[in-house]
Amino acid sequence: MTASERFLEASAPIWDGYNRHPFVRGIADGTLDIEKFKFYMVQDYLYLIDYIKVFSIGAAKAEDLGTVRLLAEYTQQISGSEMQIHRDYMARLGIDLDEAERTPVSLDNLSYTSYMIRAAYEGGAAETMAAVLACALSYEVIAKRIVEEFPGAAEHPFYGEWIRGYADDGYHEANLILIEAMDRLAEGASEAQLRRLTDIFVKCSLYEAAFWDMAWEMRP
């Protein structure tokens, strides 16, 4: 069993709940209150700013040039294509970027990103990868399950763009690269190290669930 397979097996009960969450189901069937989505979009934009920092810490701590390049490239990819989805939505919602960046970070959001940053600082490239992987992979799984369960959801005039972005083949290919890197970095790891990496991934999966709760309840 590879490290990534171990992570997914350990977190399966958590991930099974993502698509049953009322926020996610609201995106899927198009009934989500726009104000809730607006709150989520700003908080997720703020989250991505710190998410990029986690990749940067991992790049600084990586021990081989290939991993340095990979993590550095992802900072560019996230700040470009993924954050562009947010910028486009915020433009449609009438949210100014400067206004978004001045918005207070939700406590749940801050707790999540602080945990990832700590995991990256205290560990190395493997711990960084375990921390960022839950977010990257879960969004793909959520979007693809939406497409399977709600035919036509990807064509919704408002939420369709979000679904298409994370169900996209290009996003999948980028995730495969992260998975391969994670498994490579975990090669030869002791059982204690694998337990630590799995714990990071599971905790980040729990934080993902809490993020949906935060968005649904619009918790400050």
C-alpha cells in the first residue's frame, strides 16, 4: 500500500460525508444561498493565500531539486489558475479584491492554515505534501461526485464554473503529480513516520469538513 492509499483509507469515513454536507449539496443542486457562497469564496481566497505559503515552506525544506521545483511550480499554479476561479466569482459577486484581502480570516480558516504551516515548519517536504494533499484531492472527489450524482450540474449558470474547475482533467493531472510526489517522499519511511504523515492528512481532512461547516453557518 502506498502512502497516499493509506491516507485515503484512514480518512474515508470523513470524506464520505463531504458530498452529503448541505453546503456541497447546495452547490450540486443549485439551491445554495448566494450569500453563503459569497462568504465561502472570500474565506477560501484567504485560505489559498496561506496555502501557497505552505507550499513555499515545503520548497525551502525540500532536500532535492526536483521537489523544490515541484512545490515552487504549484505556488504559481494556485496563485494563477485556481485563484482565478475565485477572482472571477468575486467579480461577479461585486467583491473587490482589496476588500476581500482585508476581510478578517474566520477562526476555523485560521486554525486550519495555522496547522498546515506548523506541520510544514516542524517537518519537511513529506509533511508539507501530506498537509496540502487533503484539500487538493478532496475538491476533485467532491466535484466528480457532483457530476455523477447531479447530471447537468456542471452546466449550472452560476455554480457550474466551480464544479467544472475541480472536475477538470487538468486539475486531475496536477493531483496525480502531487500523489506521485507524496508516495516518492514517503518511500523508506518508518512506521512511526508513516503514522505521523497519515495523522497530518487525516487532521487536514477533518479541517476540510470544518471548513464546509464554517461556510454553511457563515462563522466568523
